[in-house]
Amino acid sequence: MAFLELYRHTLRHNHRYLQNLFHKHHVEWGIVTKVLCGNETFLREVVALGEKEFHDTRISNLKMLKKLAPEAQTVYIKPPAKRAIPNVVRYADVSFNSDLGTIRALSAEAVKQGRPHKVIIMVEMGDLREGVMGDHLVEFYAQVFRLPHIEIVGLGTNLNCLNGIMPTQDKLIQLGLYKQLIEAKFNKRIPWATGGTTVTIPLLLKKQLPKGINHFRVGEALYFGKDLFTDGLIKGMRDGVFKLHAEVIELHEKPMAPIGEQGTNVAGHTPHIRESDRGRTAFRAILDIGLLDVNPKDLEPLAKDVEIIEASSDMLVLDLGTNPHGLRVGDLVPFQPNYMGVLGLMNSNYIDKVVRD
């Protein structure tokens, strides 16, 4: 049976690196947990790191975090759906917002529940996902800041998430200037300019982060050590927090090129047949994992001379060549999943989740 491992030692190593980095630069930060899909076993490991602020995009995940760390601040990091507002107020101390009607509904619900709700107003800085246009920001703030039970604690932005627009000094300076403008105009302090995510860490390391940016929310760097500018590793961080193991359920020497008239497969596309595979045989292994669990493109085999051929809904097929590793039915094959791979695996009820030291 396939299972996903979380390596506690590597997770803690990456956390120490980030903790020291942000402390050195006097930046507050919170951990983004959405890749863990609310899994209690793995969330316990993240909570044990000792941070007191967690960010997620799913209410059920924040509910689990409130169970595991009731004293922690939970942040809902997408504009809330109106039908979800009662639970957003109940389980999220803070939410990202860019719609006036939604904030008014949050205010009404916060009054009803008798609890304050903090809001971060998201500002559009070019990636064209969520965010109030800069020209409308002052007017938007003016209609929000006096709403009962609503406290505006930050201006934020998202970059690189939709169109791949990268953070720059100029964009982040502009976010800081928006914060200063509103503070001066309304004589109200806004604690956070939250323009920092994993993609912004290289600017911090190069001392190019504007001083006004004082809050980060980080997930991918913690779990994968990624530098999203280079697609490599941040120096000093590690990428081995997660490892997938899948079991061999069939292994035979077979032709590499399929035989017969070809149509579309279960995934709706026609696999490419390489000319070099015609007339060739090789050992082919079938593993107990498939498209229901993960996109094969998001997996990297950790053993040499192992190549992913294709997957169906519940099975993954490998080319083992001459099978130099001597794999047999029942053996486990290790893979390194990327971010989207872990997201799929965590979202699959068919993959066991295991913590290793």
C-alpha cells in the first residue's frame, strides 16, 4: 500500500532556518498549512514547531488547527464565500478580503457571535488574482474601518500565484506606500504590510526587501526549501520533508510499444509512442497508486534507471529497463513529490500518512 512520509528532522531544520531569518530582519510571519489538507497527524508536527500563527484556505483545516492549537491565531487566506461567513468568523481570527459586501457580512456575523474579526485588505499589484485596485483603496478603506467588530490589521498582496508575476522592490514599496497613505489620511495604525510569501524570500536574503514589508506567510519554503526565482533550493534549506513510497503489484518483461489500434486512454489523451521503443522490451512495474491520488508529472523517482511511463486511475506504470535494482512484487519504490504532488497525495484518502524522525 502506498504511503506518504513526513520527515520531522528536515521539517524542523527548515523551520529553524526561517525562524532565524525572519527574527534577524524583524519580520513577523505565519505558517501556511494548506498543503497538509487538514491532516491531523501532519498538522501536529507543524504545531509542535512552536509558531502561533497559521494560514489556510479551508475552514475545515482551520477548525482542526483550533483544536490542536486553540491559542494560535488562524488566518483565512482567500476572500470568504458568503455562505461560509459564519464559520469564517468562528474559526478564523483574521481573513483576507477584497469585497465590501463580504466585509459587511463579516461585521454582521461578528456582532451576532459577539467576537471581533480582523481583516487584511488585499491590494491588486499585477498578478490579477484577488485584490482591490490601488486607485480605489482609500475609498474602500473608508467604508470598512468603522464597521462594528471589524479591525483592519493589514494590507496585503499576492504575487506569482496566478500569472507568475514576481515580486519586485517597486511593487512592495508601493504596497508600503499604500499603508502609509491610509495611516496618514485616517490617523489609524495598520500593523501589517503582508507582502511576503515564499517567492519573496530571495529579496529578503539579498537585502532588497523594503522596510515597510513586515509580515510574511510561508508554506512552500518550509516544506520544500524552494527558491521560486531559480526553481532551486534556498541555500541552507532542504527539500526532503516529504517522500512517497508505492508498492510494486506487477512486474513483467513486456514490449515497450503498445500493440493494436490506438485511441484515447482513461485520462482522455493519446500517449506518445517513442520510435525508439518499437521492438524493444523492458521490465515494466505496476504500482498501487494512480491519477486518483496524484499527477505523475508531479513525482520524481528517487532511484536511477526508473522512468514513469503513464498512469491510469489507480495504477502507475514504470519502465525499469533491465531492472538493475532487482525489484520484485511487494517492493516499495520511492518518489520525491513536488508541491502539487504533495497536495494531491494529502487530498487522497487512499494514501497513508506517516511521520518519520
